[in-house]
Amino acid sequence: MLATWEDSDESSSDGETQEEVTQLALMAIEEEEDNVELSHDELIVIIEKYRSIVSSLKKKVKCLTIENNQLKMTTLINEDKSKEEKIDILEKENDSLKIEVDALKKTFLIFFLIVAKS
């Protein structure tokens, strides 16, 4: 089959027609969007709707801020308890080491005295 001038011309004109129709449809949609006019009452309803949304979001932010602060305080308290526990453990270890050092001092003193007598 041979493609003639007319066949190729029709296919390109169909593509151009489709493109033109698409462009016209997009232009019509844009014009409709630009020409949207709302009455005063409709604007008030929309404003009230968004005002209530903003108000509820502000309340949510306030609640989340309070919750966040409580969690921070809880974390600080837990950290303090953990530090206090570590301090207690270290103090006990320090006391036992002091006792051990005192025992070693007595042992060395006895050893030194024995060596000095000999």
C-alpha cells in the first residue's frame, strides 16, 4: 500500500484538530475558573469554614505543645532519677573501695614492720 499525499494530510489534520480541540477546552476551563464569582453570603460561609478550621488547628497545636512540654518534663525527671541511681551505685562502690584501701594499708604496715624487724 502506498501512502498518498491526501492520506498523510488527513492524519496530520486529525492530529492538529485534536490539539486545537484540547487547547480550546483548556482555554474554556481557564475562563470558567477566572469568571467564578461568589456572592457575599457564599464568601462569608467560606470564611467561617476556614476560620473554624484555623481555630481547631490552633487548639490542636496548643494541646500538642502542652503534651510536648509534659513529655519533656517526664524525660528530665527520668534522667534525674537515672543519674541519682548512678550516683548511689558509685557512692557504694567508693565506700567499698575505701574499706579495701584501708585494709591494704594495714597489711602493708604489718608487712613493713615485719621487714623492718628483720
